[in-house]
Amino acid sequence: MQRLADKVAVVTGAGRGIGREIALLMAAQGAKVVVNDLGGNTDGTGTGKIADDVVAEIRALGGEAASNTESVASVAGGESLLQTALDNFGGMDILVNNAGILRDKTLFNMNESDWDAVIDVHLKGHYCCSRPFAAYIRKESRTGCRIINFSSVSGLFGNFGQANYGAAKAGIAGFSRVLALELAKYGCTVNTISPGALTRMTIPLRENRGEKVEEEAMEAGGPQHIAPICAWLAGPEAASITSEIFHTGRGAIAIMQQPAIIKRFVKPDGLWSLNELDQVVPELIEARKANIAAAATTAGDAAG
Ligand SMILES: NC(=O)c1ccc[n+]([C@@H]2O[C@H](COP(=O)([O-])OP(=O)(O)OC[C@H]3O[C@@H](n4cnc5c(N)ncnc54)[C@H](O)[C@@H]3O)[C@@H](O)[C@H]2O)c1
């Protein structure tokens, strides 16, 4: 059974890496796919026609696809995605916000253009592509739609040297939670994926540590491992699942905690004194440590 038969999916950054695998799997599941990719370098410079290659690949396998080479970082680019879907396939049901770049530097060395480029492609890119789709869903009363966003442990946990990327990826998690609320009444789910995969974005990090990335490593940890949960979330079985963050890669599938209050003290009759906080804050920190330990146990159980 093809789970995405008659659906129209737009996958951004689908010319290579994780996006390409998602486009191929969604097409194999019957979706008509708009393959978007600017075709640039990892740092966001340059352009290329790699989206056309993935379209040709999908067609050669008997699927349906159309190419879009606009940048997700502009409002016009985001609008063109919906237009490409309407022009070629007459509708749009699924948006995968996957396109991304990196400009890793510590804050000491990060200039304004490094900050802006990364925020523009990731965080603003999610806005640019989601807004026209959301407006279309509401105007057309299109039911059963899906938005799948891409965050990262860089923003969810924190990672040295990625203040721009981490801020964008944490922002995307917040964006997703709000969008899930706003689109709920239209039956559209909004979920987030935190992937871990060997792609041109991450292979250099391995190689810088002196590790060689060969075929075996790609089989064990390549971008093909991210596509299944993405296609599943786009399918009918995921109709009631929204506002979740799934972490996946190397054969593992996990669900993330979301921000929530762990422990709370209330002083109804006035302001906390600093001396009182000397007592209360360590108790809050202990509660947080216990929470981390409990979550680590659960994660270990699940993996085992
Ligand atoms: N690979 C990982 O381990 C990992 C970890 C965490 C998050 N992610 C996220 O997953 C997503 C996919 O990453 P990947 O590893 O496949 O990287 P990748 O570099 O292989 O692919 C990203 C694609 O996005 C395209 N792109 C960049 N800017 C664009 C723009 N403005 N408009 C349209 N396309 C654009 C690129 O040309 C590229 O083909 C990204 O959002 C990334 O941040 C990846």
C-alpha cells in the first residue's frame, strides 16, 4: 500500500542529503513531489541545478516530481513553492522544511553576515515556506495537511561554536509548537525532527577528527535513516500526532522532552528574599538533576 497516494509534497533542500532521501521515499509512497533546492555550498554561497537531478531520479523510478530552485530564505521563494505545487499537481498537502546551511564560529568570530545567513535560511526559511501553505490550507479548507520541520540537538541541547545555528534550530522548535496550535482547527499537524546523519554538513566534522567516512559508515548512519519517520508523519496513521519532536538517526527513533516546569515553589504573601532563594534555588537544581537522571534511564531502556 502506498501511504501518500494522491498527496502533493514539497520538500525543501531536497537536492541532496536528508531532503533527497525524503523526496525519494515520499515519491515511492505515491506522493507527487516538488523538489526544492538552491544547489549552493554548505555555507549558503553559490547556486546549482541539483533539484533537477532528483526530479529525473524520481521520474526514472516511475514517480512524479517537479523542480524548484528558489531560496527558502525569501518570501517570494516560499510563495513559489506553493505555486510550483499548484501549477504542476493542482494542490499541496505536505511541507517538509528541511533546507539548511552552516556557518560555524564562536560568537567572538561570528560577524553579522554569518548570523543573518543562518537565521535567514533556517528560521526565516520556515516562516517563508509555511506562511503561504498555512494561508492556502485555511482558504481552501484543505484537510489532512502536514508540516514537518527540521530542528537539531545544536539548538535543543546546545553545541559549541553554533550560536547562530543553535538559535535558529531552537527557534524552529518554538515556531512548530505555535504553528501546531494555530493549524489544529484545520486538521493540519506540525511536527519537528531532530536528525543525526552523515551528510556533507556533518562528514567534515568527522574528517576533522581524523575519521574516514566510507561506504559502511554511510550505510549505518547515512541520510536514508531520517526519511522513514518523516514519511510516516506525513501519512494517515499520524493524523493525531502534532507538536512532537522526534530524534532519529543510525537506526534509532526517539521522542524528545519538551520544555515543562519540573518543580515549583509559590510564595503567596510577597516577594522572595535573596536569603530565601539561597534555600529554594538549590532544591530546584536538585529537582532538575533528578529529572535528567529519570529521562536518561528511560532513553537507555528504549535504546536497549
Ligand atoms: N546531517 C545532520 O546530522 C543534521 C543534524 C541536525 C540537523 N540537520 C538539519 O537537517 C537538514 C538537512 O541537512 P543535511 O544534513 O541533509 O544537509 P545538506 O547540506 O546535505 O543538504 C541541505 C540542502 O539544503 C539546500 N539549501 C541550502 N540553503 C537553501 C536555500 N536558501 N533554499 C533552498 N535550498 C537550500 C542545500 O543546497 C542542500 O542541498 C538541515 O536543516 C540541517 O540543519 C542535519
